[in-house]
Amino acid sequence: MSKFTQNFTAPSHGVELRSEALSLIDSLPVPTRRSERWKYSSVSKLANSTLSTHKGGAVGLEGWPEEINPNPIPELDAYRVVFRNGVYEPTLSDLPIADGIVCMPLSSISEDLARTIFNNEYHKTEWVGALNAAYFQDGLYLHVSKNIKLDRSIVVHHLTDGENVANFPRHYVRIEEGGEADVVVWSNATEKSSGMCNSLFEASVAPNAQLFLEKITNEAGDIYSLAHDFITQEANSRFKAHTFTIKGSWVRNELSIVSVGKGTDSIFNGAYMPCGSEHVDNHTTMDHTFPDGTSSELYRGIMYGKSTGVFNGKVFVRPDAQRTNAFQQNTNIVADRGASINAKPELEIYADDVKCAHGCTVGQFDLEALFYLQSRGLDENAARTLLVEAFIADVLSSVPSKELSDEIKRLYSERHLWS
Amino acid sequence: MMGQTEEEKLIDEVTAKSYEFGFTTDIDSDTIPPGLNEDVIRTISAKKDEPQWLLDWRLEAFRIWSEMEEPDWAHVNYPKLDLQAISYYSAPKKKVELGSLDEVDPELLKTMEKLGISIEEQKRLSGVAVDFVMDSVSVATSFKEKLGELGVIFCSLGEAIQEHPDLVRKYLGTVVPQRDNYYAALNSAVFTDGSFCYIPKGVRCPMELSTYFRINQAGTGQFERTLVIADEGSYVSYLEGCTAPQRDENQLHAAVVEIISMDEAEVKYSTVQNWYPGDAKGVGGVFNFVTKRGICHRAAKISWTQVETGSAVTWKYPSCILKGDDSIGEFFSVAVTNNMQQADTGTKMIHLGKRTRSTIISKGISSGYSQNSYRGLVQIHPGAENARNFSVCDSLLMTDTCGAHTFPYIEVKNPTAQVEHEATTSKIGEDQIFYCQQRGIEEEEAIGLIVKGYAKEVLNKLPMEFAVEAQKLLTISLEGSVG
């Protein structure tokens, strides 16, 4: 067993997946910058650290840190599934109870069910994936039956609280034909925290079903946040994702969407505004394998201080995926000296009757717009703030619930001192 | 009969003998046995009567190369080459001269006719003996005189090593060092010849320098090395390649091109590449693994224009290092792939100086079962204040079995930079073809028309001599690819 994993203990559920993954951890290489997928994001410091998985059980409200609200979006009337250091907090959670909805912590599902749902193969190809598959702790299990629409959003709140902790959340969502759900995954961390949060989110969306996913990272402390989301879309299904990085010392969000039926629609947008020495990496893959699919992607980022931003957007159009319409846009602003962005929008197209385009820009604030606002009496700071708000607004405005987008905006404005 | 056997015996003896002594002493033979080791490099160097420093430089390159691995990151698939099976030196052999054009492959002639190449030129290109009254010879002589008057040096690299060793020594390997990449290292170790061009300060070269009208007609070989030096305030337009189909037995071409554009100098480098792409099933064809790079000093400019239609596998990224303030890099490319061809091509723009600007226009056209990728890097370093880049990569798909890919890398480390990249991929417009057909234009001709219009932005950048032929070449390359 490697030094890195010596203090990790795995819960007793999901044995089959764990044993397979455990054998792979040592054989899969720790990613380095030499590997194309990790060219701009180094995990060597993480791999050389000594972390431990959390040992204790649930702490309830008494053990919960005061500065963090267990309900991260107080204005939003939503269900809640709360985890602290990977451990389910039943007293802080509020699960939906309704016909056609099964919602529970992943640790409670039967081994038989586990066998049928854990078919993601990420652990076979990546060290990071093998770690999650071997040590995953708990997470959301959501099953929405045919034609059932979940009446409120489900907020999955994960808190990292402690030094040198390793967290491995794992979530699974299945929406049956015609069903609908909205899931918010919110990652938090206390100021003194350090370590890693290595999470995996799997969802499969049946024909004509719809899934909305909002991912928010707002982690104080010094956390390596590695999130992998795998979405499988069946015919005529709809998926809409939003990824916001508000705060996080080292964040990597990976979103992979694959269409396995005709006429799927995928929308995925994101925003990032790292400050200081923060590192934010957004990797997205859209794999069109069936005809008549559409996808639209918009990621916007502003790099402040000495931060680094990474954007990698892959769009595949497989040979049979005729009449695909794929659009991707990535817009960046490098705001300060010392900040940098590495962008790599990619298109791989193997079908001919397609419309695919991507655009990628790196620039600064529009000087003319700044001047215009100043000529109307705004000082430079206020003018700049207004432009930032407008820049991010295109991403924020497509968030399905207003309460959530307001909360994200509030946090951004608090952090970036918007008026 | 008896005599012949005697002769055969003798030949056997002689050949056996030469092996006894190993090939290092075998100065007189034209071709050295296949394989690559230090002795082979010593032999090449000795045959070319090179100075010691160049031999040392080659040997160092070989040592570096031996420790390198063949890159596999490009979006191409081909059987790995056995580099030990190649002979690394063969002196230009006299080609068998044909009596008349009637003996030339009619297929080849048909293509040349379509390209509009004159009968005399056709004869020259297909190796038919030509009259010595032929124009190009006198043209070449007058060219040489005129260039000499201006102090322009334009000769083979081998000649330059003998005649201008200081210039070669000063600049060789400064833009593409030996350890740059696997094929550049190989080239550095074994390059046989190439072109050398030096434009003195303030001179505007009055004519397009080209390998087409090359004064020195020595075969360029498969490991060609070109060195272009434009001194302060000078200008040169350099043309490489030829629109005529090139039947070449060499499978691997690993060339290196280095350009040095000094303060306020401008170099325009145009390439038309039409090596043998293999047959429709993908058998045969040339592997074109080329390293081309230029460095721009203050207010200098390098402009790369390429029309790539040939080769089975192309792996080529003409790049600009924009080192000096206010320097400019440009890249205009049309890459056509048909049948089983694979192309992974693009550019690198490295912005180091202040107010450096670069433009990238890349047009890919894929047809048949081919794979066509654009791979580009735009890098803005921290000191590159107010750098600008604008990139457009368009791909046109002609069939549902081919692929078009875009892999741009954008790395920005300066807050004043402005970088724009856009790419589109789409099918050739059926409505456009229909419109043309409705007006009485045949389908194939219509496709040619649309493609020419699509690639016009790049074709316009080519020197006149090339532009017309290149347009025809595009049409020919896409023959039989009605989608």
C-alpha cells in the first residue's frame, strides 16, 4: 500500500467496487504535468501529503461549526442532504418523502442495488478515480420514477472540517422516463481545513427526462478539490449544468456528458473568478454519439492576483452523430499581473452533417465601456464592478432558481467587494 | 557468358572486401548501408568534407536523439518506422533520362496539364532530357548575377558550409536546437543538404527565391535543412516545394527550416507540398515530419503560408518566436486531406516581446476517409505587454467518413494581452452546390469553386507564381470526393 493511502479507511458498503479499485490504485500512475489531461494542474504536492479519512460519526448541530449554515441557500425552499467530512448528518438533513421518489444516503443502499448502479469505469483509467472508488464514503442516492417531477430542489451540502482530511463523496442519480429533478451540490470548507475532497457524481437521464445540476464550490482553507461528474443522456433527454467556483485554493471540476440516444439537449455553463494564488481548472467533455443532439457551453472566468485558470472543453461528434449542433464559448479576463489562463477548446468531429463552433478569447475589461460608465458619473471601481457583474450575469441568468442565483451573486459580491 | 560470370565474381569480391574494412573508410561508394550510428554520421560528414565543429554538432545531436522517444501525441496513426532500415547517405544519382514525354507516366502528365505547367517545365519535372537552350538555365544565370550584385547569398547548405562557415556556424541550430524534438534531432544528426539564404542589411531581394528555380539543382534528399537569414531591414520572399506531384521513394521526410528575421526584416515563406499521398487504400505515401520555426527580432516579421495537399501523414507546425518588441508573426494555411491521408498541422506563436502581434488563419478540408487536425499554440509570456493574437480555424467536411479536429492551446500570462480564437466545422453547403448545378456547373466543378472561395483568404497570400497553380491543385486533390 502506498504512503498516500496508508491512513485511509473504507466503509463496509460497496465491497465489490472497492476491491476492484483498491487493486488499481498502485498500478495507475499519479498524474503529472507530462500527461495531457493534467498538463496545467499539478497534484504532486497533494500526492506527497499525508491525509486521513475522518474516523468519527455524525456530530449533529452541536458538533457543526458555527460559522457555516447547514443550509447553504437559506432563501431556497429545498430538500437537504448534509455530509460532514464524508459522513452523513441525519439530523441536519431533510429528505423528500413522496411516491416515486427514493432518496437516501448512498451508504444505505443494498449490495444488490450497488452492483447494478456502479458501472462507471473512471477508476480503471485514472488514479484519482481509483481513489474515490476504493474509499468512497457516502453521498446522495436519488431515484426519480417515471413521469415524477420532484417538487423542490435537493441540496447536497458537503462540508470539509478539519486538518489533513481526505473526503470521498460519491453521488448517484437516476431519472426515469419523463421524470424531472434539480440537484444542487454545494461544497463548503471551514477556514482551518486542509486536505482533499475527491468526489464523484454519476447521473443517468432516461428518455424525455430532465436533470438540472448546479455545482458550487465555496471552500475556505487549503483543500484540493477534485470533482468528477459523469452524465449519461438517453434519447430526447435534457440536461443543464452550472458550475460556479466562488472560493477554493485548488479546484478541478470535470464534467463529462455522453449522449446514448437521439435528440439529446445539453447545456452547461460555468464561471470562475480565482484570487490570490488560487487555481481553478474546468475540464468538460461533450460526447455526441447519436444523431440530432444539441449542446451549448459557456464558461467565463476572471483571473485576479496571482491565480491561474484552466479551461479545457472537448466536443466529440462520433461518426453516426449526424445533424449535431454543438456550440462552445470560453471567455476570459486576466485582470492582474501575475495571473494566467490556459485555455484549450477542442473539437473532434467524425460526422459531416454537423454545425460545430467554438470561440475562445482572453482579454481585459473593455476600456470604452469603462470610459462610458465613468463619463456617466461612476468611479472606476464601481464601473469595473458593474462590468464584472455583467460579464458573469450571462452565466448566472440561466440558473433555474432565482434564490440560488441570488445567493451565488451575493457570495461573489462579498468576496470581490461589489457594491 | 564466361565473361559475365567472371565479372560477377569480381563484383562479389569487391563488395565483400569493402565490408572487411567497414564503411568508415568506404569514402568512394555512393550509398552507405542502412542503419544509424556514430560511424554513419562520421561518414556523412567526411563525404561532405565538413569542418570538425559541424561533425561534433551532428554527433551531439545523435546522442540526444538516441535518448529520445518518438512522439505519439499527434492525432495520426501510422506504423512505426524502422529508422535503422534507412540508408542515411546516398549521393545524388543520375536519373535515367527519358527520350521524350511519351515515356512518362500518362497519369502524371494529365495532372501537370491540369495544373497548367508548360511543356518545357513538364519535361524538366518528369526527368526528360531538355534542350540546353531552355529558358530556365539562362534565367538562372541572370538571377545569380543579379543576386550577387546585391550581396544575397543563395546556395545549398553544403556549399554555404564551405564558403560561409562563420554565418552557418553562428546561426545553425539557434532556432531549432538539436534537442528540440525527435525528428529535429534526427535531422540535425544526419541532414545531407538543403538551402541557405542570406539577405544583407537593407536589401530587398528583387525576386522570389525558390527551390523551383533553384540554381543548385542537387537532390534535396529526405533530411533537408534550410537556413534563411534576413539581416536588418531586409526583405525576402522564399518559395518552397512545387505543385507538381512528387513521386518520391523516400518514406520519411524529416526536414528542418530555420528562419532568422533580424530587426525590421521581413521574411515571407511559402510552401506548396504535394508529396505522394499513397493510393486510395492508404498504401504507401510519404511521412512528412517537419520542424519549421522562425525567430523575429525587433519590429521584424515572419509570414508562413502553406498549401498542404500531399503526404500520407503530415506532422508540421511552422512557428514564430516573437522575441523582439513590435514583431509580427503570421500563419496562413490550407490543408487538404483525401482518401486515407492524415494531417496534424498548425502553428505556434510565442509572444515574448512587447506589442507583438500574430494572426492565424487555418482552413482544413477533409474528404474520403482522411483525418485533418489543426493543432496550435498561442503563448503570451509575462513580459509581452499589449500582445495581440487573432486565430480562425475553419474545417470543411466533404464526406461522412472523414474527420476534422481542432486542438488550440491558449496560454496567457499577461493582463494586457488580447487573444481571440474561433473555430467552426461544417459540411460543404448542399444549397451552394445545388445553386451552381442549377446554373449549369457540373457538381465536381461546383465543389472546386466552393472550395476555392473557402480557401481564398489563404491563397491570396501566396506569390503570384504559386497562386494560380495552387488553386488548380486544390481542385485536383479533391477529385472524386463528391459528397
